[in-house]
Amino acid sequence: MNTRRRGTLVRLFGYFARQRLRLGFAMAMLIAGSVIMSFQPVVFGAAVDDLAAGDSSGVGRSAATIVGLAVLSALFSFVSNRELAVLAQRAMEDLRNDLFESMQTLSLRYYDSQSAGDLDARITSDIEAINQFFSAAIARMIAATMTLSTMLVIMFALDPLMTGVVLLIVPMAVVVIGVLGRRVQADFSSFQQNVGELNGYVEEVVQGQKTVQAFARQAGSATHVRALSEEARKVDRSSQFLSYLMQPAVRLVNNLDIALIALIGGVRAVNGSITVGEVVSFVGYGQQFGGQMMQLSQVVSQVGSAVAGGRRVFEVLDAEPDIVDADDARPMATAEGEVEFAHVDFSYTPDKQILFDNTFHVPAGQTIGLVGPTGAGKSTIINLLTRFYDIDSGTITIDGVDITEIRLDDLRHRCGVVLQVPFLFTETVMYNLQYGREGATRDECVAAAKQANAHEFIQRLPDGYDTVLERGENLSQGQRQLLTIARAIVSDPDVLVLDEATSSVDTRTERRIQEALDALLADRTSFVIAHRLSTIRDADQIIVLDAGRIQEIGPHDELMAARGFYHRLYLEQFRPELLDALRAPPAAR
Amino acid sequence: MSGIAAFLRVVGIMPRSQQRNFVVAQVGVVMMVIAQLVVPLLIQDIIDEGILAEDLGSISRTAFAMICWSVANLAVAGGVAYLSAATATNFAHAIRTHLYDKITTLSYGNIDRLSSGGLLVRMTSDVNIMRTSFMMTMFMLFQAPWLLLGAVALVWWQTPELLWVMGAVVLVTAAFVLAVAPALGPLYAAAQRRLDRLNVVFRENIAGIRVVKAFNRDELETERFRERNHDLYDAQLRPAFRVASFQPVLFGLLYGAVGLAVVVVGPDIADGVVAADPDAVTPGELTTFFNYLLTAMIPIMIVAFVLPELSKFQASLERAIEVFETEPDVTQPDKATDPGPISGRIEFRDVSMSYLDDDGRPGSLPVLANLSFTIEPGETVAILGQTGSGKTSLINLIPRFYDVTEGAVLIDGHDVRELDLDALRQQIGIAPQQAQLFAGSIIENLRYGNVDSSFEEVQRAAEIADAHEFISSQVAGYDSMLAEQGNNLSGGQRQRLSLARAINVDPRILLLDDTTSAVDVATEARIQRRLRDELAGRTVVIVAQRISTAIGADKIVLLDDGRVDAIGTHAELMASSAAYAEIVESQLGSIDEVVDLLEHR
């Protein structure tokens, strides 16, 4: 057992032992229960001895004592079992809370570097392995250790030499458990890997089943599922087989030990160094000792998987968030909304720079359009303003304050974002709207939904605002975008960012939203990314990006007059072949 | 108990070879039970005839016999364990592959209702649960009746006077276990549901991390998580508390029986010793009775342990059966017509459509209503309309992702419901609204609908979709690996790959569902031009929001709330539809302004 492994176990046990008083009480109850139980053979033996001597006057009292001790011991062990269960579940609750909260502090860079499937395995199967350890293994280990040590004391008092013979089972069992256990562990971890791969693929083709069918790839994907499942089956069979072999193997070792006890004890009884009765007792102890070893053998694999799981969970817990408040971070209760980028360079990964020397200044209250070809870095600028990522060099300021010096909570409260991919939670519509701002009332949310043109379709949902959204599956893409806009309106930010917020919304609806947004944007700074140039034509300034560099900045008219990049971009939407079409007379209105 | 029935039903429908495994294993189980009963008897012999008689020869002989029995037990147990492991893992493999095979026959509507998350759980954790409980049941559960029978037989043989004590205590414990254990199944199931609910929050916070951070609502999420986490704590504690009573109660009853036995036969034993009556119960027999009682407790413990597992098994099995019994909404027709190479004429004839509700009946709100129009072969048709007006629903009818509720969709004059499903879909290329890409290389993704396409064909498709350039700028070009969901690309780049993939199918009909919404106008213009030149003669249906996408189409269909509001060319619609003219003006500005601009370029 190396130190890291032990470190993980100790740390896991630390969660279990958080409530010291309760743990102490549970242990005391456990000890009391097993000490009382260890008197049972003595009482029973004495009763049998009396009967063997032909004296039956004490049967009533003996029976009463046996039953009384049993009831008492049952009571104690019931209480300790309950307390251990509470400790186990409390430990799991704490561990899950810690894991969740730690994941919340990690930045997007961390999430970019992890596969979602792997994180998922940590919160499901790794946590489950630890749960098994807490709720079954620990109690078993404690109980077995307790029983074994009580027995050891009694045995030593009776006869140290015979105790040594009984203990011969320990090295034998350790070898068996060690050899089998290592194989089981190896098979188990390759099974985990196989299953991980299998489940990763299954996740992709089940969640992407519509695409699979659209391209008629059912047969190919089914063959692949079959092959991966076949791989997993083989390893799984081996690990299951070996882990079920453990108990009969330990039983064989136990019986070997009993044979030795009987033989050596028999020899010693013949030459008179111990009594026959003592040999009989030791045979009994040998049986019990073996029983406890069997219990422990079952725990071994649970401990192994808990340590493996624990290590992966602690990896997440120990990850350092790379975007945190500076020690002297400043609060920012409100903002005028003046934004400045000065010589900003940025890259997601070291090998590929995305933004080069971006410099621009936005006076408070202006609406800024961001345009440029796909992959130019428009969304990246938004990611930097809200400190989803930190920049490589340069500075970003809001109201003249470097954003790295503003408290992160305040910074993000000042900025409201509608992201490119409309993400909604599996909760009610109302929950998703109220998500925008803590303490937003129902009325405020309904008003925002009306502004975003979402009120009408929300009312047509089965339970209106209280309809639970199944990952948005019951809404069209455009409707989901309307909800995310309403959510941003609820958040009432000082700086509003709309990243392709209306790409799946038709122009008429968009125009109506725009009217609502105009009022909203009137006195606040906003950034609008859109490919439909009509969406941003009225912006105060338009920033034109290409390949991470700012090409031009200025209002629409100025940029058109300059006949540069933007002018070209703008004209390209009126392709020559459309010109004739456009000349068609408009309908009488 | 119904869990056992479910288990046996599964065994009943397994292939012959697996049933043979099961039967052989059960023979082995009986042998294991015999060994387990014989070994304690031998130990008793060692004590009675060896140690107490101080006969070393007898000790070694009996000990040797005992070791032989243990080795035999290990060998048999090994065999049973192997057969159980093989059968259980074969079963898991079979369920998994059959489930997936079934899923591939389900239509979009079935998938919507079963939810892809739900299907995923059935394929992963449910299979795991069934495998574990299958193994446990096959190896362990059927030891229980034999062990009980053996223990009773032994008591009957050795101390018939105490048989009723044994019977009484076994009945009481069995009653206790049967009272407590069956309730555990639902309690575990409830805990599992809470766990699923908690994991939803976990997963959403990974998938939606940007939203959580953007709105700064980590406190709300933490609160939501803590609340559900504590619910889970309560739910897991409930069965744990019940289980906590098992071992104390069983041992209490065991010693109660011992006490009872001492009172019942104690006087007889003492009298027998005094009278030296050879027929009386001996003190040794009382000890033996105690051991048999212990043996009788084992099967009860086994049952208490396995029953809850079996109810988990049953729950998971029922969820799998739900999938197996699902009738696909869209099926291959009995007498499928093979249309051969199609020309691409599409006719919507009085089409109405509602999505099915959870019971599989058409919902009351029609998404499309009495829709009729025709698309001629080689035409490019744009579908416009407000959010929620039914654009995506409309094009999903063409490859039969969903079926109409009334009316018919015809391709080359054939009702699509009469055509061979594969033959139909192979001639249709679709780029859906959300560009779903798979982990793997770019070229693998592009070849997804046409595995045998040559590199030149793939490259041509990428060029048409204006994707060739950015693919080439990737470190490994076409062999560059995509992250999950293509997350290492921008939104516009993902869309262009999805488009190239659809083009690479070399379809007669190309369906583009708002495929260029995240692509800039200049790039889109290039794509449109190339589509027109390179895919001449193919039918193209484009769902669009941008007027620039629609304007060059041969025909524009303007949808409003599931009905055709207007249909015609751009010029016709400009003249006839106020709604259309409004869309054009809102996006492009007034015509005079545009003309002015263009003439001064």
C-alpha cells in the first residue's frame, strides 16, 4: 500500500469521522454489543456443563441470561448500526456537496480540458464506489476488527500457543486474498475502462440517434455497440468469477486451519499440556475467526474501488480554480458601462492565438455591433469581458477599473449574456426566467417574457409558466432563444451581451423583440453579435473582426463610406443575381 | 417475490445454451450446500470422536476428509461461479445489444417520448444493475431452500425433540424477513430516483456551466443541489435503517431459540445423565442443535440480502421491456416499393400533423394543418416563417422522421409511407438545425452518410460547404480529431461540417434546416452559389431565417402557424404578400436604398 493510496483512504475516512461524538457513540455501542456477545459461549458452556453433571436446577436462570444478553446485545448493535448508517450517509452528502461546490469554482478552461463523459463517471460511478465503502465496508471492517480483537484477547488468556495456531489462517488468507484480489482489481479496472469506452459510445449514438438514423447508420453503430459490449463482457465475466471465488477459497483455508488446530490441539491434549475442553473451544474460535476473515475478504475489493474512485473525486476537489477574486478585489454595485480593451492578446490553447492586439473603447450606454466571418473571434471577446477566461496580455476595463480587480460576482452581475447555444434547465419555465436575477418576482418575469415575445407560446404550453422543460425538447430552437432573451431581460444588467441571440428567430419576431430591446438598451452598454447585418445596422459603433484582428471600427454609415472590409461584407448579402429579384415592385401595403 | 418470478421468466426465454448453464449451476449449488452441511458434521466428529476420545488417528482421518470436502466445495463453487458469471454477463451483453438494435428501429417521435436520457440509463446503469443481481441470484439465492431443508433434516435426525423449537424460530424469522425485506425494494427504488434527480443537477451544471457563471447563480445552483442532496440522504437512510435491524433481530431470535432449547430439553438432559439413559438427549447434542440453528439462519440471511436486489432487477427489467414493447411510430411498410433513383418531386397533399402525446395519441394542437404544395425536381425551395410555425416539422416529414397525421407526402408520386425506408433515406441528405457531430476525425464525420466515398468526393463536398479552407488550416487537416460534439470548433464551422456531410451523401433531395444561421453572409453567399452550380438538378429544401438565404430560391413557402400563408417566387411574393415584403424590408432596408447602394459600389 503506497502512501498515496493510504492518503486517499485516510481522507475518505476523514469524511466518515466528521461527527466525532456520533462516531464515538457508535463505536461504544458496537464494542458493548460484541463484548456482551462474547459472554454467550461462556454462559451456554456453563449451562451445558451443569447439565452434563446432571444438574438441571439452573436451566431457567441460564435461559433467561442467554435471552437477556442476546436482547441487550441486539439493542446495542441495532443502535450502532443505525448510527453507522447515519455517519455513512452524512459522509456521502458532505462529499457530494464538496464535489459540487468545487466544480462550481472551476473555470471554463478546466471544463474545456475535461471530457464530459469522464466528469460524468466521477459524479456517478466513482461516487457510488465510495458509497459502497462507506455504507457497507467501513461498518464491516470495524465490526470484524472489533470481534477479532476481543477474540484475540480471550484466546491469549486461554493459551498463547493455540492462539498462534489459530492465527496461521491470517498469512494463508492474506496470500489467497492478495493473489485473487489483485487479479480481481486488474480485471475490474480494465472492465471499468471497457465500460467507460462502451458507455461513451452508447451515449453518443443514443443521444445522437436522430443523426444516426438520418444518415442510415443504424447497422454500423449496432455492430460497434456489439463489439464494444463483447469486449466488456469478457473482462466482466473474469472479474465476477474471481470475486465470487474469494469466499470458498477463504473457507478452504479456514478448514485447513481447523484441521491444524484439531491435530496440534489433539497432540497437546494427549500429552496433557491443555485440557480437552480448551481444544474444543479453540476449534470454535477457529471457525469464528475464519468467518470474520471471510467478511474481510469481501471488503477488500470494495476498499480497492473506493480508493480508485476517491482518488478521481479528490482530483476534482483539489483542482485549483484559475480565475478567482484578487485579494483586494473591489466591489462594483453599479456600473456606468464604459468598456475598454487595450492591446488584448488571447489564446485558448498555447499553440493557437485567437485575438491579436485588440484595442477599442466603448463609451457608457452605446450599442456595439460585432461582425466578421465565422471563427474571427467574436464570441471570444464576449468570453473575455465576463472573465470566463483570463487574457494573455493587455487590459480590459469597465468604468476604468481593470476587470481582474473587480469582484467576480459583481462583474458578472453587471454583465447579462445571451449565449449562442440557448441552454435551459430541466425545471419550470418560471425557474428558468427567475434564473436571471435573484429575487425576481413572477410579474417581472412575465413582463420580460412579454417583451421577448415569449409570453404567447409559454401560455400555450400544458402548464403555462409552470411547465417543466425537458432539456428544451418540447420547444423549437427559436422559442428556446426567446426564453434566453427573456432571462437576460430579467437580469437587468448594466452591460448586455447578445451572441447570435436571434439566429433562429424569424425577422418579424426579431423586430418585435428589437423594439423591446431598444427600450432596454437605451441607457446601457450592449454588445450584439449577429450575421444578419440588419440586426446591427443601427449600432452606435460596429467593430469588424477578421482572424482575431480588428479591421475597422465605426458607425454603419461611416464604414460604408470608407468602402473597406465592412462595406464589402455588407454588399455581399446583395448578390448580383438577387438584384433583379429585389427590383420587383413591393406589395401594396 | 415477484422479483423471483421476473428472474425465472428471464431464464425461461434465454437461449438453450444459457439455460443449460443455469441447470448445471443449480446442480452445483446443491453440491455446495451438501459440502456446507457436511463440513460442520465432520468438525463435530473431530470433536466427539477425536479430541474428546483423544484419538489422534481419528482426528487426522476426519480432518483429511474435511479438507477433501473443502477442496471439492471450492472446485464446485468455482464451477458455479464461472457459469453464473458467464450467464450473467451474456445476459447483460444480450440485453445491451438487443436494446440498441431496438432503439435503431424507433422513430423520432418514440425517442422524444422515451427521452434519449432515459434510453441511455437503460443501456448503461440498468444493464449493470441487472447483471449484478442476476449473478447474485444465480449463485446464492437457490442455496437458501436447500440449506434450510438440510438444517431441518439434520435436526430431525439428531434431536427430534427440538424440531419444533427450530420450526418456530425459522417461521418467526422468515415472517420478520418477509415483512421487512420486500419493502426495501421500493425504498431502494425511491433512493435511486432521488439519485437520478441529483445527477440531473450535476450534469446540467457541467453542460450549462457558462450560463451558471454568466448569471452568477452558483448560489442558487448550490442551494438546489444541497436540497436534492439532502433529499437523497433521507431516502438512502430509510432502507439503511431497516437493514440495520436485520442482524440484531436475527441474532436475538437465534439466542432466544437457544434459551428455549435449554429450558425445554435441559431437565431431560440432566435426568438422562443421572439415569445414564442412552436414549436421552446428550449435552453434545444441545451444542449441535445450536450449530444447526446457525445453519438455518444462513438461508434466511441470503433471502433478506437477495430479495431487494431482485426488486431492483425487476424494476430495471421492466424499463427495458418498455422499450422492447414500444411500437415504432414509423415502420417499414409490408409491401415496400423500391422507388429506384428518384427524380426528387415532392408533393404535400393536404398534410396535417400533430406530435403524439405520451400515450401515443395525436396531440390536440396540430403543428401543420391542411398544407398542400408541390416541389418540382431540381427546384430549390425556401421555407420561411415565424418561430414555432412548423418549418422543421415540415421537412422532417420528407425522410419520414415523423409521419403525417392526415393527408400524405408523396415523392415522385409515391406516398412516402409505401416506400422502402432505407431506399428513401439513402437518397436524402439532411443538415439538421443542431449540427450533431461525433467524436472522431473530421473525415470520419464527413463520410458518415457515405462510408465508401473517396477522398476527392469528400473534399468536393467540403469545398461546396466552404469548409475545405478551415479544415486544411487544422493541424492534421482532414484527419484532425473533433472533440465531443465538435466543441473545438466555432458554431459556424460545425454547421459547415454538418452541411458537407449531407452533401457527401450525394443525395437527390437535400434538406437544410437553418444550416447557415451561424455563418456570415459572405460565406453563405459562396455556399449558395456553389450549391446551385454543383448540385444542379437536385431538389433542395432550405429552412431559413435570413432573407438572403431565401431570395434566390425557385419557390418560397411562407408558413404561418402551420399553414401556408403565401407561396411563390420572390417577385411574386413581393407583389402579393405584405408579410413577405415586410420581412424583406426589415432585413435589407428599402429597395431604393439597396439599389442606390449597389449602383454606387
